[in-house]
Amino acid sequence: MQKDFVVFENVYKRYKMGEITINAANGVNFSINEGEFAVVVGLSGAGKTTVLNILGGIDSCDEGRIVVGGKDISHLGSKDLASYRRYDIGFVFQFYNLIPNLTAKENVELATQICKDHMDASDALNSVGLHDRKNNFPSQLSGGEQQRVSIARALAKKPKLLLCDEPTGALDYNTGKNILKLLQTKCKEDGMTVVLITHNSAITPMADRVINMRSGKVISNIVNENPLPIEKIEW
Amino acid sequence: MKALTKNIFREIKNTKSRFFSILAIIALSTGFFSGVKASSPSMIETGRSYITDKNLMDIRLVSTVGFDDDDIKAIKEMEDTVDVMPGYSADLIRTENNIDSVIKVLSLPEKTDTNNKLINETILIDGRFPENDGECVIEDYFARTKGFGIGKEIIFNEKIQGNNTTDIIKQLNYKIVGIVNTPLFFTYQRGSTTVGDGTISFFIMLPSDQFVTERYTNVYVTTKASDPDIDPLTDEYKDIIKSQKDDYKLLADERIKVFNETTLADAKKELADAEKEFKEKKQEAEEKLADGEKKLHDGEQEMADKLSEGYKKIADAEKELNDGKEQLADGQKKYADGIEEAKNKLADAQTQYNDGLTKYTKGKLEYDTEISKAQAQLDKAQSEFDIQYSLFFGTTKPDAENKLNLMKTAIDICNEAIDKAEKRINELETAIEKYTEPPEEIDELHALIDEYREKINEYQKQYNSGIQQLSDGEQKLNEAKAQLDEAHNTFEQKKAEGLAKLTDAQIQLDTAKSQLDIGKLEYETALTTGMLEMQAAQTKISEGEKELEKGKAELENQKAEGLKQLKEAREKLATGKAEAKEKLGDAENKLNDAKDKIESLNDADWYIFERDDNPGYSGLVEDAQRVDNVAAVFPVFFLLIAALVCLTTMSRMVEERRTEIGTLKALGYSNFKIVSKYLVYSAVASVIGSAVGAVAGIFTLPFIILDTYSMMYCLPASKLVIDTSSLALSAGTGILCTCTVSVITCLGELRQKPASLMRPKAPKPGKRILLEYITPLWNNMNFTSKVTFRNIFRYKARFLMTVIGVAGCTALIIGGLGLKDSLSVIAPLQYEEITIFDQIYALKNEGTSQQQAYLMSQFHADKRFSETALVSQNWTTVSYNNDNNKINLRYIIAEKHDESEKFFILRDRITHEKVALDDSGIIINERLSQVTGITKGEMLNMTINDVPYSFKVSGITENYAGNYIYMTPSFYEENTGKKLKYNLVYTQLTEEGKKDERDIANDWMKKDEILTVSLIHEQLEGILSTLDSLDVIVLVLVICAAMLAVVVLYNLTNINISERVREIATIKVLGFYNMETANYIYRENIILTLTGALIGLPLGNVFVSFVVEAIQMDMVMFPKYVTPISFFYGFALTILFSLFVNFIMFFRMKKISMVESLKSIE
């Protein structure tokens, strides 16, 4: 278990909207250990999505240092960032972002085909419990099932880091719970480092680490010694 | 501003690329359509205003006998006539650099008392109008294209078809002082002529006073048809003119009658008088001639007699002379013989004398020698004796006596010595007894006495012999004396003897000598005498000869003189004859001229021409029509594609704004308000687009096209006519299409409940495509290929739109290029494959068949022709559609119709099978069949020389330029009952001959039988140059098509990308590199473009047929022909544009932010 697997040091991100400059990340500092299930919470506009974007290589920071698995990604060019995304990051979107024109299996294959070391698409789908729906198109799947495909797509790449952007945001309570359970299982059983963003602080007890953000800053970074299984959490 | 209005403008601002692509497409199609559509009316208007402004004549009258003022007056008085302007025209020849060219010389329009306005007013382009004699103005087209302008001088040939040029115009030299255009000539065409090679190279204009012709050659008339209310380019005008022409025809008949009764009658009377006079003169001259001839004959006889007499005399003299000569020869011979004999004799005598002389000389010599010898011996003996004598007595005897004395002395001495010695001895012997000792001295004295004794003996002996010798010598001397005396006597005797002999010989010799001398003298005398005699004879003979020569010379002189006199007489007669003949000939010529004139006057005719007969006049309308036809096809197609693309774009936009529509609806906005947003959006885009396009199109395309045509036309600056109806049509179509589409799509969306509208539209479900069921293929496909194919078939509408749009662009490009291909193939097809003869010679008069046969034999004899054929070619009118429509065309009857394929090919256009021409019917060309609707086996109605016939069509042949009917001579004669007359000769040149085509034409034009020559080659060049002008139009088409292609492809790709922004962002998040992302999208684009371009190929082919069909004319069949290279260009250009668009789109795709993927679905 590597300590400080993910490190943010004084990360700034500014957006210019006309004459106003918004500090979306205003000196963010935190670290996450390998294998941890980290939850970033905060209200809308607290800067958690910015942090996730920077961490996922989707966006770049203006200032500061970000280290993932010993690699500084804060100054990578667009091509290196693409490689970083390709090999190190698994991304789970709030709206699943499946390609509607591809079956579940093909959506997973979309990710695996560009990775050297990857899981078999079927295995990945099996591991998220979609044994029977592999050849279905997204429109033929429920939201939870789509999110499972999305998770399978992220996991199939064998990423170092699994990033989830409000994965339950578009799901109903129970389905959301199931998804969270799946993520927790993946983290605990496979040792996957998971960073999850949510505005729902109710789910923080299930996390190994809870990072609380407000106004582009980390206001607390608490390690939860005794995370609860998701079943025991109600909100 | 209301929120909704703001929304509209913000929408436009936010979707600039969409807005502008709609705008651009509408602008392009509207601009193209209105621009091309405006070209044709602009061309026509330019021509029309030219006609009206310059007061172009409506009717042009030409008379074979010219017009006089009465004619002009009569024309002026016609009811239809508005103005009349008489004028002159002549076709003259100029030879420069050995090339003949025909120049049309026209009179400048001038104001006369019969017209209020100038008719055919000329436009001065440069310089000034002529002010002095010897100045002219030249046409603009020639000056412009050949650089033959102001300051150049034109020098006409002195003769023109046997007439003096100065009988037509004042001078031969004219200096160009200005450049003009006249409405009489719209185009570069100058019409044909009967002089030179039949083509007019350019025209010049002179003031009327430069013409010296008595009667006007042309009369220009404006009629009531040129009323400003009547459009001169319509059928209405044509109909009016047609009816007016009939009226003028009536007037013409009337005026011809008047002419025949006055001018012609006068001329005839004059002719009769002249004929009478001529006859009289002829007779007189003939009589005189006969007289002269008789005199000459007598003279000849007399001279012959005299001559024979003279010759006889000469012959006699010659005989005498010859006799004399003979005698002389004999005498000469005899003389020679005598001389010879005498010579011989003389020679003998000489020889004898010489011998005698020799002998004598020899004898004398011998005698002299002997004498001298004997004398010498004698002398010698005498001298020897003398010597011996003197020696003996002088020397020897005394010497001997001295010696003898000496000897005696010596003997005495010795005896003394002996005595002495003996005395001693005695003494001594006495002494001996005294002395017993010295005995020796005694001994010595004894010895000495002995010695002396001995010596005395010796001397005694010698003395005795000397005495002996002396007596011997004395004896010998006495003997010699005796001998000498004897010899002397003998010598004297011999000498006397010899002398006697010599004298005898001398005497003999002298006698011979004198005899010889006498002989010699005799011989010489004889020689001289003979010589003299002979010389005398010779002199006589030469005298005789001289006399003879003299006589001969005299005779010759007399003969020459006689001959000279005769010759002179003959010459005089000949001159007289020639003079008489010339005079008669002149008179006869004059008479014939007068006859011809009267004959031509007899055939006096007026030709009535209208504007359509002006060369190139109707071409303008035809060209305008062609441009209009192109405009009818191309832009419509263009507009269709534009509408299609707008439709796609707008429907896509409405779909994108689904949530917004739902929200607005939920907020309670009326459907109208909601729809109005999209309506306004599309209306603004399309109205602005139409406006921009219309302005750009109208102010560029007509000028480009008109400029192109103005190269061929001699028109003033182009007039722009905005065809409002087509402008409205094109703008309207664009606006309507775009707006209707947006309204319909929007309304379609609005039919749904707001709630469902607010929910994101369920993405179109993924579907298995047909290809997946072909498992082996599908499973082996690359993953991205699978995605690509599934995407292609998922959005069928987009697929269709793209393919149709791209195919349309390809087709448009091919259409433009194919149009050019089709047009440019006409000339080579027509003139290299169908009408393969090179020249047409029009015969002046059809003549008898023998005359024609003779002419044809001349044609055959000209080795520059490889083939020649007699052809009858005449105009006929074909009526069709129940006689409602008529078409004028020519029928061709070749004498050797079975060999017609040497001149023109009758074949099926598609199969190229020969169409047989036989007596079963006529063959018509394909276009005629298309126009009339009459096909093989049907009957064609045609009128030949006002007689209607109906012939069966037995075949249809390929032909492009012009309409023709072909038949056999026997078919013609059988069916019309008329004798066929041939009026043309078709010729084909050899390879050699082709180089001097023009020279050959000029050579033949000099023949009286030939009226005109048409060179197919030059016709071809004319047609080709016309087609060149289409290049610009084709270029315009291709550029517009290319622009459309770019815009369409851009728009479609743009839609494709904006529809899939989320998808693109997602795969970027998944770690796709930029190129991989681009390929993910482009693969589809490329396949769609390729599919579209491929479909565009046959579509283009069809499109070309469509365009070609649209521009077909009654007289010309445009073949549809697209070269492979045009297909290639169409395809390649589309692909190129597509790649270009993809290249631009790559940057847009790169810009798509991955953050898009995190956004919720709208």
C-alpha cells in the first residue's frame, strides 16, 4: 500500500469569465493513499469537479503539483495527458456516457482496444454482474445497468485510479446504493484506488477518506478508520 | 427587446457556422441562378437596344440591276415604309503578300431627303469619319483581332471580275481614319460573296460620294415593324416583317415591269441599232480584206516568175565558169608535166657536167700532185747532189787530202823515231859492250821501234783507204750527176704530156658547161612562159566567179526585196485583218456586253432581305437561348441541392433545441411564437443569403458570360437586365425551402407534450445492421470499422443527405465538364467523321451535261484533289406537326450516290452501321427526325420548288450541324418527274493539297464556271472558335459547383460533428488521441463522400444528357459525350474538397473540450 498515492499540492485553477476571474481551485492540498476509497464532498461550485477534471487529465491546473502513483502530471502536454488517461485512469460518468450505437460489450471494447494491458471485455462485464446483457444496446438497459457498463468500461482498462463523477446522480436510491456497493467491493477486493465525487455527504461513512471542499479549498481531509459497508448507510 | 427576440439573435451568434453555411448555400445557389438567368436577357437586351438605338433597317432591298431615284421614291411611298436610305455595297479584292482577300465596301449611312433618321447608324469606336477622298473607316472586329487599324492603307486590285475597280469606287487606295461598328453585322460573320474565294475577310465603309456606280446597289428601309412597341426579337416582329416582305415583293414586280418597259426597252433598241451597224461594218471590212488578199496573191505570182528566170541565168553562168575551170585544170596539168620533164633533163645534164667536172678536177689534182711530187723528187735529188758535190769538193776531199798529208807526216815522224831508236840501239849495244849491266834499255828501245813500226803500218793502211775513198766519191758523184740529168729529162717529158691531157679535159668541160647553161636558160624561159599563161587563165576564172557571185547576190537581193515586199503586203493584210477583227470584235463585244446587260436586265430581280438575313443576326438570339437553356438546368439542380442541405441543417437545429422548445411551450408560449424563432432564424439566413447571392451573381456572371460572347459579337457595351422573375424564383425557392423546413420540423416537435419534450430525446437506439448477420465478415472487421458502419446505417437521413449532396456536387462538376466535352466533340465528329469532303465549289450555271462532264474532267485532272463529285444541293421546306411547323433545310443528291461514303458518311449514331441510300426512299438526319417526330418508315412532307411531295424515310443518319435530306438521283427524278441539275462540286484534297487549300480555291475561283468556294476547314475553325467561348461558362459552372461542394461538405461534416460532440468528448476522456478521434469520425465521412462521389458519376452522366438535351437546337444536334477525364475530375475534385473540409474540421474537433462529456444531456 503506497502512501500518498495521489498528492495535490497548492493546486490552482482559474477561469476567466469576461472580466471576472473565478478561482475554481484555490490552493488545493490533499493526499490519498493507494487502495483507499476516497470521497470528495462539497456543495455545488466548491471545486470538486475541477479537482476531478485535473486529476483525470481532462483539464490542466494553472499552478501547483499533482502526483499520481509517483508521476507528476501537472505539466504534461496534451498527448501525454491522453496517454495518462488511456493507461492510468478509469472514468465513471454521472450520465454513463455510453456510445448509444454500441452494445454493452462493444462499449467496453471501445476502452480495451486502446489499452495494452486490459481485461477481457466479457470478464469485465461479468465482474459488474452483467452476464446476460452484454449484447444489448444502451437504450435497452436500465440506468443502473448502463452505469455498470460504464464502470466495467473504466475497470477493463486496469487503471491505477478509478474516478467517479457523481455516479449515482442520475440513479434512484437503491440502484445508486448498488452502484456504490459495486465500487466499494472493487476497492476492497481488488485494491483499486477510488476517488468519488458527490454532493451527498450522507455516503461519507463508507469512505476510507473524506475530503471536504468549499470555495476551491480543502477544508478537511479526514481518514475514516472504520468505514461502514454501504448497506448500513441510509439517506 | 423581448427575451424571445434576444434569444433569436443570441442563437444566431452562437451558431455562426451553421447560420453562415445556410447563408452561403442560399447565396451561392441564388447568385448562380439569378446570374446565369440574367445573362440571356442581358445579351438580348444589349442586342435589342443596339437595334433600336442605331435604327437598324427592317428590310434591305438588293436589285440585280440597281436602283434609281424613281425606285427609291416608289419604295418611300409604300404604306409600310417609314424611312428609306439608298446605299452602295461592293465586294472588292485586295492582294497582299500574294493572298487575295475579299473586302466588303459599304457606303456610310447618310441622311437623304427620303429619311428622317440615319438608318444603320454606325458607331465610331476610334478615330474619325472620312472627310476627304481616299479615306475610309474599318470594322472594329477585324481591326481588333488583326491589329489592322488607323493609319493603315488598303490598296485594291485594279480589276475585279473583269471590271475596273475604279468603275465602282473613286480610288484604289484608301487610308483608314477610323474604326466603326455597324448594326448590320452583329457577329464576326461577314457572309459569303461571289468573288474571290467566296469569303469576306472584313468590311470598310466609305462616304457614298466615293462610289461611282450609277445606280444604288442597296436600299435600306425601316418599316412600321420597327415601332418601339414591337420587340424586334420576337415572333411578332417576324410575322409582321414576313407580311411586309410580300408587299415589297409586289412593289418589286411592279418596278421591274417599269424597268423592263423603260430602261430595258431603250437598251434593246440601242442594241438593235448597234447590231445593224455592226453587220454593215463587218461586210465592208470583209470586202476590203478580200481585195487585199487578191493583190497579195498576184504579187506573189509575179515574184515567183522573176525569181525562176534569175535562177536560170545564174545556172548558165555557172556552167560556163565550170567549163573554164576544167580547161584551166587541164592546162595546169600539162604545164606541170612539161616542167617536170624539163626539170629531169636539166637534172641529167647537170649530173653529167658535174661528173665531168669531178673527173677533170680529180685528173687535174692527180696531175698536179704527180708533177709536184716529181718536181719535189727532182728538186730533192738536185739538192742532194749539190750537197754531195759541195761536201765532197769542199770538205771531204780537202779533209781526206789533209788526213793523207797528216798520215804521211806521221809516217815520216815514225820513221825518224825508228831511226833514232835504232841509232840508240846501236849506241847502246856499243855501250853494252862497255857496260855489261843495263841491257833493258835496249829492250825498251826495241819495243818502241816495234810500236812505231806498227803505227806506220796502220797509217799507211789508212792512207791507202782514204786515197781509195776519194776516188770512189769522185766516181759516185759523177754517176749521180748522170742520173739527175736523166730524171730531169724524164720529168720535163711527163709534164708536157700531163699538160696536154689536162687542156683537152678543160676544153671538154667547158663545152658541157656551156651546153648546160643553154639548157637551163631554155628551161627557165619555158617555166616563166607557162606560169604566165596559167595566171592569165586563173584571172579569167576568178573574174568569172566574181561575176557569178555578183549575179547571185543580185538575184538574192532581188528575191529578198521581193519577199520583203510580199511580207509587208502580207503584214499589211494581217494588220488590216486584225484591225478589222478587233474592231469587229470590239463591236461584237460591245454588242455582246450590251446583250448580256440586257439579258441580265431581262432577269432583273429584287431581293428582299430582312434582319435575319444579316450575317450572325439570328446567332445572338440562339446564343442567348443556349445560355438560357443552360441556366434552366444547372441552377435548378444547384438549388435543389441547396434546399436539401438547408433542410438537413434546419431540421437538425430544431432537434437540437428540443428542450428549449419544450421549456418555452411549458412556459406557455404559443406555437406561433416558438416557431417564429426558427422561422426568423432561417428567414434571416436565407434572405441575407439570397440578397448577397443575387447581387454578387447578377453583377458578375452576366458580365463574364457577355464578355465571352462579346469576343464574337460586334456589339456595344453590355446592358444588364435584371430578370426579376428568375431572381424572385431563385431567392424565393431558397427562402421558402429553408423556412418551410424549419416550420414543419418545429411544428412536428411541437406536437409532442411539453413534458416529453423537456426530457432528453431518447437517443436513437442502436440497431444491428444487416452486415452483422454476415458473421464471418463482421467478426473479422476492425472494431472501429464496426462502429463506422453501424453509425453510417444508424443515421439514415444523414447518410442520404450526405450522399445526395456529395453526389450532386460531383454531378455538377461532371455536368460542366461534360457540357464542354459534348460541345467540343461536335466539330470533329461532323467534319472528320461525317462530312469528310474538304471543299464545296458552287457552279455558276448548271450548264449542259457535256459542259459539266468537261468541268468534271478538269476537276479530275487537278491532282490536288483526291476525289471530286457532282452534287445537287437545294433548299426545301419540311412541314410537320400537321403542317403547323416548318423547317428549312437542304437536300443533297450526289451523282455517284453509291460512292457517297467518299464524301459524307451515312451511318447510325450508336451502332455506326452504314445506312444504305437507295431508291426505296430518303434518308434524313437524326436531329430532323427528332424535331419532326418522323422516324424510319414514315412519310416526310417536303416542298421542292413550291411543289409538295411526301417521301418515305428509309433511314436515319448521324449528323450534328445542320439538317439534311439525302436521296438518289433516280429517286428524285422518278418522284418529281424533273430532270436533276447538279449545282455543286464536292472535293476532297490530297494530303499535299490540304496545305494549299486556299490557293486551290483561288485557282478555281478564277474559272468562269465557279461561283463560290466554301472551305469546310474554315467552317470548322469558325465553329471551334465559337465553342471556345463556352470555356468561360463551363469554368463558371465548375467553380460554382466546386464552391457548392465545399459548402455542402462543410455543412454536413459540421452537423455530423456537432451532433456527436458528447461522443467525441467521451472517447477523448477514454484516452483516444486526436488522430484516433478524428479517424473515428472521418472514416464515416470518407465512406460517405466516396459513396456520394461514386453515385455522382452516373448521376453526372445523366445530368450531362439533361443539359445537352436542354440546349438542343433545331439546326444542331449536340451529342452527349463525357470524356473519362471529366469523370475523373468530377470524382477527384469532390474527394479533394472533402479532404479540404476534413482538414479544416480537424481543428474544430481538436478544440472540443472533454468537459462536454460531463454535462448532462440537454
